[in-house]
Amino acid sequence: VLRSLEAYSLPRDRLPVELGGDVILDMNAWVKERASLERSRIGYATVTDDGPSMKRVRTETLSAASSPLSAEGNADSSTSRRRNRRSKERKRGKGGGKPSDPRMTKAIKAKQEDSSLSLYDALVAGGFVFRKDGATCDIVDADGIALAQRKNNLCRRLRIERKKLEEQNKCKQLAAVSADASDTYYGSAEDASIG
């Protein structure tokens, strides 16, 4: 067995003892090491490592005075942070949320163009493929999202689009009414040319 694993670049010194290798696995040590690594990534450092009573202290960030960077360096870093924030906002779209799934966008258009289309048919027209999940007996798509959740999302998005359209129509009507009112109050251009 060890020879066959070596053919896949898995030598004995990389295999656990349970498989005939030399590596002794200690899951508790690995979990503690991984937890401290994750805490350090998000800015927390461990003070004690006494099992469930772990305490966390927020690590200090360098102040501008203690920073080895000059004032120009600080300005450059804040500028780059602003630039990164703007590029993230552009990627997310105007709403600031997660970018929309293009299949859902197609499903919305299909439902708007043909209101008699069922939600399921609109989702399929958008490009979703559904199957029955053997473990849960739910109908899910290729991403493992339930059909009911996709239908709810489609309904919510259609409702949002409907509200946007209604607001646009209200704005257009108000603009038309205010233009008519200003013509009546001030007189139209034709009336000005007559007098």
C-alpha cells in the first residue's frame, strides 16, 4: 500500500501512523494552532490557552507617531484604502450588496416579459437546472439551493423591480404635472410670443 501511495507523491514521512506512515496526528494541538492563527488574522491575540476559558485581547495597532512610515506614507496608505473601498463598491454594484446571479437576472426578465409564466418556468428560462436531492428529497439546483428559496428570491426581486418601476412612473407623472402647472402659471412660450 505504501508503495502505491508513493506513486501519488505521498511518501511515508507524510502519512499518518494509522496508515503505516511516520506522522503522529494530534487533533487538539492542530485545532489550538489553527484557532490562534485565525485569531491573529482578525486582530486578536490569545492571552491564555487554558482550554474553554481562553481570553482574547485586541492587539494594538500602530499609531501615526509610532509608525515607521512618514506622514506621506500614511497618506498613501489611506489613499490606497479609499481606492480599494471604491473598487469593492464598484464590483458590488449600486446597491452595495452582493452582485446578482446572471441566471436570476434572466429569470426576472423572463417573468416580466411573460407574466403568465410560472416561477419555476421563469427560473428554468433563466438557466437554473433543478434536480431531486437524494438525501433530503428536496428539489435543489446545481448550487444546492432549494427550489423554494430560489422562488422566494425571484418573488422578492420582482417586487423590488415593480416598486422601482412605480417610483419612476410617479416621478415622470410629477414632472409632467409640474411642467403643465408652470406653463399655466407663467404662460407657455407661444403665449409669450403673442403678447
